[in-house]
Amino acid sequence: MRELNLWVLPNSGYDTVPSLREHLYAFHREHPGIKVNIAVRTPRSLWDRLIAAAKEGGKGPDVVQLPSYWTSTLARLGALADLGELDPVLDLARWPASLRAQCRLDGTPRVHSLPWWVEARILYYRRDVLAQAGVAPASLATWDGFKDACRRISKKGLSVAGLQHPVANPNPRESVALADVAPCVWSRGGDLFAADGTRSLFQRERAQRGISDYFQLLSSGAMPLKGESGLAPLDLFEGACALQFSGRRPPPVPRRGPKRLLARRARRHVAAAPFPSGDGTTLLSAWNLGVARSTDVPREAFALLRWLVGGAASASYAQAIGAFPAAEGAAIFGPEDPELRDVFEEAFSRARLIPNLSVLGSLERVFERGMERLVRDVARRRWTPEALRTELIHAASEVDYILSFYAS
Amino acid sequence: MKSRLETLYRYHTRLNRVFLTEDALLDAGVRLASRAVRAERVGVFLAAEGELQLRYALNRDLWLEMDEVVHLKDSSALSRLLEGRRTTLSATAPHAVLYVPLSPSGGDEVLGALRFERPGSRRCFSGAERTTARLLAAELAQNLVRTRSGSARRRQLKRLEALTDLSAVFASSLRVEDGVKLILQGIVRHFSLDRARLYLLERERQVLRGEVSVDLRGRAASLRGEEIPLTGDHRFARVMRGDGPDPLMKRYEERVVYLPLSVQGQNIGLLVVDNLLSQQTIYGEDIGLLRSFAGQIGLAVDNQRLFEEVQSLSLYDHLTGLAVRRYFNQRFQEELYRVERGGPPLSVVMIDVDHFKGINDTFGHQVGDLALKELGALIQKRLRKIDFPARFGGDEIVILLPQASAEDAANIMGRLLVDLRELRIPVPFSSAKEIGMTASIGVAAYPEDGRRAEDLLHRADEALYWVKTRGRDGVCTYQQALLERPSAADR
């Protein structure tokens, strides 16, 4: 019996392991000689452990899930195997061109990961709360309209039973990630990095406005950080908020537990709209799978990877976690929810990816460290736009310093 | 009461063993505690830099990594724990939640907190459950302190190992170019760095000249094209001048470390190590050790420079222990005068190590040097007392064999080749643990192959060339070469 270690990110929170185990039954039927051990890693832990395995050797994963835009960086650090060596006739044609670029080491034809599943960020809202606050859903098309809706909900909408905040925080870490601010930056006409990957742009005026938009939600209290308990705040689907950014389909209503009544009531009023960027530009997040370079069983690891990213398996796993298969995107929707399907189809057609630059994994860490400092300011009620500006300029200098060595 | 004591005793005995990592201890300890307190989920918060981080969670028997920061507010349940409260229940959570501090009994230090939850129920934790949870958390904290000190000891041992390993490299490095490459490879490996770069000071020109850079896979690249004037605003120049760090340097001081190399109070270069690509922190203890290594590296570089200067003035090559070319030429003339006056025969042998460039390129000059050193020792061991070997340049060695005909010389060299094939050169920092070596040898004799030194050397070289064309690893006299390859006589 060969054992494979599969490291995944928390794709469905506490249910990640049970849902993936269930999903892998079919793989085990096809490959009875392979046992798959699943470990759930946070992005930070995944990064640190992959780096340690690349530097010091030792036991790492055999197959690993990663944000698609880490592919180049991890390949460059020697953490990911060249999949072309494992399958000389590897064909990426079934995935869209934008996702194919996220599988390669930047600037080379070498493939180091394959797309598994994707999500495109949209805005969910509560029709009943918007009506109570006097907000027309059409006004949510722009960021200014969205901000105005938050203000109105804070004043008039919070009387709806169970409602605690206008907007649910999509980031459980009490932090702000590149993925959180990217669509806000794009909606203001800015960008995070130059297209050729040689310098940062997030410190420029337009990008700053986009990031500031996001931080104003936090600092105004419209989108809360964690509560006093340290527990993640409840979200729109649990009846606690009126607005929520998400890249996934609505989760099922819980069958038991204290949250079920509010959740059931909220679900009756949930509707969806494009991300409030004016032109519908939004974020496409792609999650890829790679084979670790340090694996002792590359053939078996590649067999698992190929099975997971395969059409039927990818679709069924994406379905189970409320996301979308990488090859099909929103086309997976059945006719049961045409309104939601239209919103997601629109989102997928206008969504952008964070670029797979050669060292983006490293740059993300620099950026997020800066964001952590600002979130700390928010928590201590000290955040100011000036502090944001200073922090972005410093982070940009650090990013440009790294790019001066490593940009391909 | 009895049942609680039994629980505590069982808990104590189950945790009373060595856990290599914090993760393994907490996994075992939290699993047992969750059963004792009948919680469906337990979160583990660890204190770091004035904040609490949710690092792990046990959910329905599944151990999960978490990464959530909690910015503490004065009135929060977690804040109260850190201030010394024994247990806290959450009033705002939608289900039953109990917090207990991770604090060793009898100590003031709070390492973090445990959060016990019953997500499917509002049934509160009873007083007895709260007391049990608090006592188990105290026991767990006690073990956490022990595991952490064990990890610190292992890290300390690892550093000592690095110290020993690198000191051996310092001691054996003979040439600047080769020595620093090995030193940098050792530093990158032992301190898990992304990169190490070395710059040496050219005092006359007041510039830092790039020497070599080693990446996280141990690959070396020359930095010879890089020159940084000491008078400019470059960060390296700031460090060399002793100016304070600029704001950007302050930001990445945990990931880039500048280490001036100084000898007797004078800066001779700069070592820059970084973790910019991996974004891993270089911890203070490692920085301290790197600083002390910088002192040793400075000395090693300085010694190597002095060594090279001295070597150029010497009669004997310090690497191989053989005579240098200048001294050989002098002895060769003296021997020729002797044989011209009717003395016994004289042969001259030229030896070239096969694929020596490949050894240098693949395993580094350090290994190449060691190979030459071993070859020198072998030659001195195998030759007669009257023979005179010399390092002619690079990997070429010449030997004068007085009172030996070409055939005698070829026989002596044949025996040398047999011994040479058995020689094994150890290769550090490589999957190939050792390498073997062969050589090609050409022989020429006075007077049949020439009467002047340059003619004899030329003929020996031609014979050597013939061995190379036949596939290396052999001996050939010039006369044999003429027979086997008549064209050699025409050239």
C-alpha cells in the first residue's frame, strides 16, 4: 500500500477533511493500492512548510493545493515538480487561457500546477434589509452606491431581527489579504503590479483609493473584525449581515444548532448582484494542485493530481464546497436558480486573476504584513488614510527591492 | 472529586513523555482535554507579541491548523484571561463557549488560552467542567514550557553543529575564490537562508567588489561584475561607513542581515544574507551567531589573501608540497649540465589529471585543490629520493627522473597510475560522497628525444597528448607515440 500526503487549504472550514475524504472514495476504488492522508494547512503554514521542505529536505506533501498565483514562486524555490516530466503529453487545452498561464513558471513553458477549482467574487445582499433601509438594489452596482447602502443600513436596517452589521467580513484571519483589496483597486482603475512584473503599483493614487475603500468599511465598523470572543463573526447566510462578498454559491441551511432559525429566515431574502465595481470587474480566485518536488512517489502523486483535476472529480468537489470547477466555471449551474447563474456568468466573464508573477508569493507576504499593521490600527481605532498611504509606500519600496533581484 | 483526580492523573501520565514539537504536544493534550470536558471543538490560542493567535483547533476529533489573529480589546473574554482570570464564559457567542488560560500552575506567565465549544448546543459548561478544564490547561501549559525548552535546546545543538561544520571549512579553505564559496554554501545550508552574497573591499579604489553569491540550492554565481563605491548612497556603503539603517532597511531587518567583515578593526568586506524570497524571519539568535561567523570569515578571507601572496614568493607550492615551476626550471638546467658531461640517462615526465576542469566545475575548486594535494602526496611517496617533481601550473605536474631511461620512467609512472586509481577524494555538501581520479602521462628522455629543456618538455607534452587522444588514463613515451602515430614525428 503506497501512502500519499495531500495538503489542502481549508476549502470548506471545519468540514474540509470529511468532505474531501468522501470525495476521494471514488479515487480509492480506482486505485486500491494508494492511501491518501489529508492534512489541512493554512496558507501561511503551507508556505512555511513548503519552503522548509525545499530548503532543508524532510517530509513534505506529495500533492499540494496552492493559490494559482504561487505557482511561479514555488516552482522557482524548487518546491514543485515539473509536471511535463511526469506526463510528456500534458495538455492544458481544457482550461481557459487565463488559467493556463497560472500553471506555468513565469516566462517559461514549464507546467508546475494544474487548476482544481475556482471562485468569482460577487455581492450577496438581503432584499428585506435593503428595503427597510430604503436602498434600491440597482444602487449596489458602484462602490459609492455600496458605501451609501452601508450607511443607510447602519442607520435604519439593523432593526431586522438577528442583524448585527451591514457587511460580513470575508477574511476570517482578522487581516486584509491581497485578494480582498484587489477588486477594489481594479474598480478604481488602479492595479497592484505592473503588467511586466517589474514594479509595484499599489502605492499609486488609484490603487490607494481602492484599498482605502476597503479599509473604510473596517474602520467605520460596517464590516467588523472579530468579536470579543475571538470567534468569527456570523455572516449573511447566518442572518447577521445584510451584505457579503463571496465567490461561492450559498451554503446549505444548517439542519440543527442554534443558528438554524435565523439562517432559514435570512435565506428567503438573499439575492445576488455583481461586485460593485461599476463595470462588474471582479476577482477570479483559482486554486491549483501541484506535485511536490521532494515526493518519493511522483507517479502516484501525479495520478492523484490528475484524478482530482479531472472533469468529473473537479466538478463534484467544487459542487460539494459551493465553488466552481476550473474548466467549466459558472456553466455548471443548472436551471434551478437562473438569477444567481446570470450573476455568476457575468462575474466569470469579467473576472481578473492576481497575476502569477515570478515572486508573487513573496510579495504577497510583504503586502500582507503591511496590511496587518493597518488592521492593528483599525482594532485600536487609530487607522487613518495617511497611515495607509505611508504603509503602502513603504511596502512598495520593499516589494520593488525584491523585484530588483528576482523579477524575471 | 475522586473522578477529577483520576482524570488529572491520567492526563499527567499521558503527557509525561517527550514531544518533539509543540504541535504534537498540543494535539495530544487538547484531544484528551476535549473528551474530559465534553467539548465538540477546542481552539488553541497562543500569545505572540501582545496578541493572541488562534493556531490550532480540534473539531470532532480532527486536528486542524488555524491562523487567526485576535486583536484584544480591554473588556474581551480573552483579555480577562490574560489579566489573570481563571475561567471565562462567553456571553455573546451563539453557543456554549468556555475559555481557560494556558498558564502553568503556580506561575504568572500566560502562554495563551484554550477555548472549549459546543457548537450544536447552548448547554453551558458546568462548574465541575470549568474546574477540570482549568486544571488540565495548567498541566498542558506546564508541558508546553518543557517542550519549548527542549526545542530551544535542539536548536542550540543545531547551531553548535553548524559552528563545528563551518569551522572545519574555514580551516581547510586555501584560496579566496574557492574558500568563500564553500563557506557561503555552508552558511546558507545551516541557517536555512535564501541567499548569501560576499563583497570584498578594494581599499585603494574605495569600492566594494562583488565576489560570489550562493542561492538556497547551494548554486554559486560570480558577482565579479558588481562594484559599489563606498562614497555613494548605496545601502552597502552605509553599512560599511557605519551609518544607521535607513527606513527601508529597518522594515526588512528580520529578513536581510548585513555583516561587515573586519580584521583588527578594519573592514575588509561585507557579507549580506537574506530570506527575501521565502520571507522567513532570521531570528536574533541566528543573527548573533552569523555575526560571530562574520568575524571568522573575515579572518579566513584575510588569511587566504596572505596565503596567496606568500605562495607567489615561495619555492614550494603550498597546496601540493611540490616545487614551483621557477625552481623546477633551475633544477632542470643543473641536471642537463650534469648529463651533458657524460652522466647517466635523464627522463622528464609530464602528468595531467584527467577531466580536472570537470572536477572543479562540478564539485568546486575546494575539491579540485584537495585532489591536487592528494596527488602531490602520492607522487612524493612513490618516487625515488633523487627524483624531482614540480607543479608546472594548474593541474600539470612535471618530474625529473635522473638515472632513469624512458622505459624506467614509464614503469615508475605505471605503478603511480595504479595507486592513483585507488585514491578517493571526499566531496562535502554533495550527494556524491567521494570521487576517483586518473591521469595521462607523457615521458621524454635525454638525449634521444632532445637535448634542451624546452625540447624535452615539448616531447613529453606530445606523448601526453597522444595518451589523451587514446582515451586518457595511461603512460606513453615519446618514442612509443612516434611508432603508434607517425605523424607526431612530422609535427
